[in-house]
Amino acid sequence: MAGAAGPHVPPDVPERPAVTRSNAFSLLVVLVRAGALYMLVAALTRIAPLLWDNVRLEMLGPLLTGVAVLVAVAAVLWLFADLVARAALAGPDAPRIDSTLDYGQWQALAFSLLGLWLAATGLLDLVWNAVAVWWASRESGAGAERLGADQLAAFVAGALQVALGIALLLGHRGLVALLARLRG
């Protein structure tokens, strides 16, 4: 018979995690915010080529306007992710999903997956650009050290995308731990 303290649980039996009730609405909010974060990273990687490329002055305004529009849309999506999710679904009364993950854990998972995707595609771009530069230098006889402004900008954009992807993948705690490990 269980006493006032409840049934006896042996100390070697692990406690089951509490199940959190999630629904499609809350998961879609997480995904909309991950999409907004992707747009922000895309905007930041579009700025890098402007620093090295010989952009004509008359083109600078439209390029910066495009970046500003991407940042503004990303901010609106981030701030109003619940409205976007509500418009996409019938509402927050969608069928529930049993999960041991709470909203913050779903968000961390989505951001980590986005970081992995950004790092992988950025690395792919870096490798692709490196092979293209190597091939062109082999064909022309010029050294790879003579990169053009567009190739340098592509390398910087790819490296920035990889760095931001790794930061998202590791999160703030993982990134701090990685930096501490690198410092020794």
C-alpha cells in the first residue's frame, strides 16, 4: 500500500522524463524562425562580396537595398512567426504530438540542423571555388595566389557561411566550449 509519499521507486530505476505536449503550430513557429535565421545568414553572406568586389558605385545602392530587404523580411518572420504559423495552419488547435522535448529544445534542434546545413553547403561552396581556381590556374599557367576580386569574395562569403553555420550548430554553450578548447 502506498503511503502519503507515493509508491516506492527503487533508486536504480531512472525517472522517466516528463512528456511535453507539442502541436504542429508550435513546431511550425520554430521552423519559421529557423527560416528567418537562414535569411539573415544569407543577407550577411551577400555583404561579404561587396567588400572585395569592384562594385560600381551605381550598383552599390541596389545591392545594399537587397540586403536590407532580406534583413527586414527575416526580422518580420522572426517577430511574427506565430502569425505566419496560424495563417499556414488552421490554428494552434492542431493535433498534439507527444514529445519529451519542450519548445526550447525543438528550437535548439532546428537551429542546430540549420547550422549543419549552412556549414555543409558553405564548405561545399569553398571546395567548389577552390577546385575552380585550381583548375583555372592550371589551365592559364597563372598562380592561384593571383585571385580575382570575385574569387576572393566567394571565398570570404563561403567562409562566413561556414563560420555562422558552425556557430548555429554548436549553439552558444558549444561554441564557448570549442573556443576554450582551442585556446588550450
